Amino acid sequence: MLWVAIIGLVMTAVAVALAARRVLFLYKLATVGPPAPERVEYAKNNVGDEIKAQLVEVFGQKKLLKWTASGTAHFFVMWAFFILATVYLEAYGALIQGAVTGTPDFHIPLVGTWAVLGFLQDFIAVAALVGLIAFAVIRVKNSPKKLGRKSRFSGSHLGGAWLVLFMIFNVIWTMFLFRGAAFNTGNLPYASGAFASEATAAVLRPLGETANEALEHVGLLLHIGVMLVFLVIVVNSKHLHIFTAPLNVMFSRRPDGNGPAQPMRIDGKVVDFEDEDLDGDRLGRGKIEDTTWKGFLDFYTCTECGRCQSQCPAWNTDKPLSPKMLILDQRDHAFKVAPYLTATQEQRADLHEDVLALLEKPLVGEDGVIHPDVLWSCTNCGACVEQCPVDIEHIDHILDMRRYQVMVESNFPSEAGVMVKNLENKGNPWGMSEMKRADWIEELAGRDEDPIEVQLVDEKMPDDTEYLFWVGCAGALEDRAKKTTKAVAELLHVAGVKFAVLGPMEACTGDPARRLGMEFLFDMLAKQNIETLNEAGVKKIVATCPHCFNTLANEYPQLGGTYEVVHHTQLLAKLVDEGRLVPVTPIEEKITYHDPCFLGRHNKVYSQPRDIMAKVPGVQAQEMHRHKERGFCCGAGGARMWMEERLGKRINTERVDEALTTDPDTISTACPFCLVMLGDSINEKKNAGEAKETLEVVDVSQLLIKSIKGQPVEAS
């Protein structure tokens, strides 16, 4: 047994040294970029949340289990890594004890002969084997050779995935080989419970005692050797996520990576645009080394599963953006230029010319690591972040690169330039006069029947008002969205909720500028609005636009503007529950609801719009195939509302095609951007004879006011 121990320990030393060298390289590469102190600070200050995240996401596999078949398979394979660590503890114990005493009958102290542990070890190994078969079937069925772009594995490094499956298989069969032989020689610590090992022992028993002794030694070395080779493979492959996923979860944003866009930082410090010493050339991410260590952790942790890609509206409409490939292309480039990034000044002079040539390759460009069409196809819908099982924050990567392109390179779609100028000069994306923001108020007050007077804030919020109604640019200036604004105002009036509006004092929240990457303009607009709100004494806000809602609730606090913000569907659902709004007139229609991304995925508001519809008599609600957290974007987010969609199929067309499969009488939503995008596509369908003439898209609030007043909905 001494020779067995020597071989085993030498193999271990070599493998650990190789793995440690790789880990050191990965650490050096990740830390070439700027720090991310906010990630560490949050983890330190929210230990309870971090422990919960580890239990739920890492050990509980919550995100993975949303996809039942593959999630269940991964659950068992992942837990096999934890539980079979006890088998390796027994294996090394047997290795050393065999060298010392000549008999490899080691068992873990206290629990090492417990039949339940033996059963658990064998059960999880068998379950993992079944999981491997499931993975193989899934990969064959979803092969890119068969499905092309429709395969979520399209673009992934397929060879590495099959190699890892093969190595896990080797871990399992070598385990049963040495344990089965050990059972026959009397060295297995478990007299019962280890059912699969006993079954293997029954197969090996006819070979005789001498053969089983030899197989026990060979199997022990094979089992340890396979694990060591696997360790080296893991730290050099996409399966590095075995070690980095818990870290990525720990340092990810809570409650998830959606919601607020993150402040721009330089060297870990939030950018102050009023700082005279601000280095304008360092805004955003212009080179791979501008990536923070959290960004590199995202690179290392990507499992190439393609869940993000399968849910991406851009990828699903034949555009070049794949969230998965966005991460992998940056990762692959980082590894290629790593010899330069991690070298000293003296070492860089001796680098191969191929490495030096890569340094000239721009991060974003026609011949860059990321093509501009990839960068500008993103709608910021958050589907990728929602589905990623290891908490990669794709939108943060995209926004950082956009910021550099916009503010340093001045390189972005020309149509967006018009929107930026309008925001700068008029405070709204359409460039309309601020006085137009009060037109809808005059329209309500001037109605022949049931005119409504809406209070305008005059410096200070009136004492008897509870909410500031944040109308938003679309709600005040876009004809279709104005119908929602008037419906909400009337509903609040009926419910007896006192509210006021800013009117001409209101300016764009800055969401389109920020999502475009024009952080400076966002900063200017946000601070202007915060000053207005604070001077008026605003405490509570209701907003109809999910983009305004998200910005006011989640992003203004970054600049000192903290308010209690609700979306109109949240407030209206509450008023209906309290009996202050009572829908009575039946609406006998089949209605399908479209989840706005910035209301749903970014803020987890799914139930309230549906609750309102459920309270309206006669409504037959039916879900589209993609809904709630898997809802499909309308195509307007990420400032795409003001950019022409030239590549692939239009996203709004794809969404309306899906809606039409439910044969609806009406499509409802809760976002002015969605109203416009879906409405445009519906009109195209009507002109082509592909949708019935009566089909309309309306806001949930319009359905509610129709039922309350018994009047037709003013279609959008």
C-alpha cells in the first residue's frame, strides 16, 4: 500500500500546484481593472441577505429549477459535488491509513460507519449519473447543428461541455469500482446502506479476493486521479463556475441585477460631473482592462448554458446580440491579452507580436471585440439577468460600454442624437414645449360631461394632497399615452385620492439618456427634478410610466432623491381592494396582458395589473406563452424607442404575433412605451389583414374606468 500512497500524494501535489498556478493567474487578471468597493461594502453590511442568497440560489438552485428538467438534473449533479466530497475524504484516509497500517479500512470519525451516509453517497452518485444522461439528451436535442440560432447552445464551447460530462462520469464509475472492491475485501466502512456499491461488489466478487484487492488499489488511484485531472480541467474551463458561482452570487446586486442602472465610477469612486479634475477619457468601458473585478467574475462564472440567449428579444428576432456571447467574447479576448495585462513593464517588451497586435483591437467597433450592432440592439429588458442562474449582470456590461461610446467616442445611432438634443433643450425626447405638458389638464377640465379640475403644483404641494402624479413625457405629450393619463386622473378623482401634478415644471426623468449611455445628461435632468420635488415638499409619487417609476424609485436615491413611489397599477389595485373603486359594468372580452419589462422583471410588479383585470366583470383573461418573468419585450427599452430597428424582425411585431395566437379582443398593458410599440404593430397587422379591425391595445386603467363608468374605452 505504500506505493499506492506515494503515487496518490505525488499526483495530488502536481495537480494542486497546476490548479493553484491557474487560480493565481485568474486573480491577477481580474484585479488589473478598477475596484468595486460597493460590492464588498454591501456584502459586509448585509450578511443575512448574503447567507440567504447562498442558501436559495447556490444550495437551493432556485433559478436553475425554474427550468424543470435541466434544473433538476443540475440540482443532483451539483449536490453530488458536495456529498461525494465525503467519499474523497474516505479515499484519502484509506490511502494514508493503508500506507501506515497496510489496511485501507479508514472511516470518517463519528459518522463514518453510519448506513445513512453510505446510502446518501450512493444515491447522489446514481442521481448524478441520471442527471448526466439527461444533460446528454438535452444537448443532443438542442444541438446547434440541428437548431442553429434557435439552440441556446449556439456559440457555446461545446467540446468543453462534453469533456466535463465525461469527467463526471469517470468520477462516478471509479467510485463504484473502488468501493465495490473494498466491500469484497472488507474495507468499505458501511455494512449496509451503500446499495450501488454493494451491487458493484456482487459483480466483482466472482473475480476472487486477490483480484478485488488489486482492483481496490487501482480503483482508489483512478478515483483520486480522475478528480485531480478534473480539478485542473475545471480551473481552465467554463466549469470554473463550480468555484466562482458562489462568489458571483455573493457580490451580485440585491435583490437582483435588474432595477436601477448603477452609477458611473472611476477607480471605484462615483463620478462627480462637476469635478473640474474629472478625466473625461475614462468614462465608461473603452478597454477590457476597464472592467471591474466583478465584471471579470461574471466572465469566469458564465456556464455557457444559453438561458439568457434563449430569452433575449434581440436574439429571438435575428439580431446579432446574444447576452451569452457578449460575455464570452469579452472573456475570450481578456484571456488572449492576459499575457500583456498581467505582465510587468519589463516583461511586456518581450511579448509575442500576436499578443501586442490584439491590443490594437477596440473593445467596441466594426472590427472590435463587440460589434456596435450588438451593443445597440439591447433593450435593457432584463430577461438575460432574470434567467442567469449565476447572477451575471449583462446590462451593467452593456451600459458601461455604451457610456464610453456615447460620452468619449460620440459614437451612437444618429436618431438617438435627436433625442439627446431634445432632452437637453426641451426636457423631453420629442422636443415639444414644456407648456404642452398641461394640455391634457385643459382637456379634462373642458369636457362637456363630468369635467375634472387637476391641481397644479405652485411651488409647494397643496396641503390636502396625498400624491404627486408624475405624468411623464409620454403621458403628457404622446396622444395615445395621454388617454392613460386622463383615465388614471379620473380614477383617482372617483376614489377621492387627492393629487397634484407639476405640469410645465416636470422634466424627463432622464431614463432614455441613462439607458443610452449619456450619464452626464441623466445626472443633469435627475438633479433638476430632485430639486423641484424637494422644494415642492413631495413625499409620495404615483407614476404611470414604468421607466419613470423605476428611475424615481430606484435611481434617484443614488443622487439624494428618496420618495415613496408607486406605479399606477399598484395604487389602483389597492383602491379596488378597499372598495374605493368598484368596477360594475361587464366587459365581455378576451383580453391578454403584456408585461412591461421595467414594471415586471425590473420591479417584480406582476400581480396588481392582473388583479385589476380579474375584478372587472366579464373579462376573460388569458396569458401569452411568454409572460411574467419570461415576458417578451415590446422593443422600446434601453432608449430603443428613439432608434430605428433595421436588423431582423421588429420586436414589437414578434410580440404582437404572439398575442394574436390567443385570439384576443383587446391587448392590455401598463406602460406608455408598450402602448405605442404594440399599437403600431397592431395597425400594421390590420392594414395587412392579419388582425381584426376591432383589436386595440389599452392600458389597464382604461379597462377599469370603462367598467366603473360604463363607457367605451378610448382606444390607443
